[in-house]
Amino acid sequence: MKKLFFAALVFSLVAAPFALKPYGIYLLSLWVVMTIAAIGLNLTLGYAGQISLAQGSFVGIGAYAAALLTTQGWPLWAAFLLAVALCLVIGWVLGYPALRVQHHYLAFVTLSFATLVFLVLRNEEWLTKGVYGVSGIPRPVLLGWSTRGPVDFYFFCLGILALVSAATWWLVRSPWGRAFTALRENAIRADSLGVDTRRYTLMAFALGSALGGVAGVLYAPLVQFIEPGAFNLNLSLNLLLMVMVGGSGYFLGPFLGAAVSVLLPEWARFGSDALYLIAYGTAVMVLMAFCPTGLLGLAERFYRR
């Protein structure tokens, strides 16, 4: 049954762009990008239990690194490696406060970091061009394959998502993933059982932040113009919403949560005029109130019954 479900999902993702107009393909590409960022946050929050309100900032760091380098003639793969390495290092450093504070205190620390990144992106014009943004971001050409077209770039993003998903699937089932889960359930007990909670806490932040950078590298050529407002706190909160609505700690949670956050509002906007935001917000509040484990947690509950 699971194999049939995944086969149908893959077939739908491959066939969907051929039945959509350019705006629909853009939304699908945006869903892919946001899913990658949400997978990173799900590693940090869902599996390791470390709350972060700074995931959108790492998307911004990756996007600006890719935009500034590729507009200067760098190939995307070089910008990709630099952006991911930069996010990995910054995420590792950001993990140090998690060794001393937890829960809402850690949320405030990551919130402060997100504010700092936004202020740097907006005010340091010599580096980021400030409120004027970065335009003319090129899409890559890989071994003669140009991704300038909407469908081509969508498949490029989808390929990256497939690689990220495979790596995450392996990670959460490896000893590292089991250590993350032990850290989430009870850090003191995990430490008493010999789990190096310090190292795995830092690793959870670093890997989640690196995936945020991957999403940013794809986001920049997708929109081809970036400015600081796209990476404010709203993006981090939206990514947190994706993880919580889809199902924190579930492998498919980010996929479903990103679909609800990116695709559903656009579909509802065309179907219900101006009331779609009220209906969408109400549905999310009801879900979080009665089923904090998200949609996949709700489905699991019904399945067990």
C-alpha cells in the first residue's frame, strides 16, 4: 500500500507541471523549495526537539549567497557549496545557546538571531544592496541543460528535493536519527545512557540550518529578485506552521504542511474571494487546538481506532 502511495505521489509530481500554466508551475516550485526548508526545521524541531524561529533567516542567507555570487558570474554549484557551508557553520554556532536554555527561552534566542539577520540584510547596502534588492538572478545551466524555463527549473528543484528526502530518510533511521529522538524525548535520560547530547544538539541545528540554505539557493533563481522583506520573521513562522500542521516528527509532515501553507491558500483564494484567509486561519487554529500532532498525527489516530 505504501509503495502504491509513493508511486502515485511521484507520478503526480512529475506529471503535474504539464497540466498547469506558468503560475501553477511557479507555485509547485515554491512548494518544493519550502518543503526542503521545512524538512530542515523538522530535523531540528520534530526529531531533536530544539525549537527554532530562525529557519527563514537561513533561507535568506542561502538566497543572498546564491544571488550575490551568481550575478557576479559564479556557477550555481559553487554558490551552492558556499551557501550550505556558511549556513552549516552559523547553525552550529547558533546551537550553543541550546546547550544552556530550552523551550521558550531558546525561542527568544533564535528570534533575536532572526531579527539580527533581517537588519543586516536591510541595512548593510555595501553587502546586500539593502532595500533595493538583488535582481537578474540567473537560473543554472547543467551539462548543456538550461533550466531557464518554468518546467525545467521545476524538475531541477524536484531533483534536489528527491536527494534531500533520500538523505533525510537515511539520517532519521541511522544511529544519529535515534539519538535525535532520544534527545527530544528526554535529554537527561539520553545523557545517562551515553548519548553525547551536546554534540547532537549542535548537529541538529547545523543540519537543519544547512537545509534552510539549500532552500535559499533554489529560492533565489526561482523568483530571480530578492529583497530583505521576503526573509523577515513571517517566513520563519510560516515554516514553523508547515512543520506543526503537517506533523512534527513525521517524515512526510513537511511535505503535507508545505502543501497546506503554499498551495491550499492559493486554491482557496480563487474559490472564496476575500474570506479564504479567515477560513484558513480558523482551520489551522482548530487543528492545533484539538490535534497538536498535526494532520499526520490526526490520520494516525483515526487509523489506530
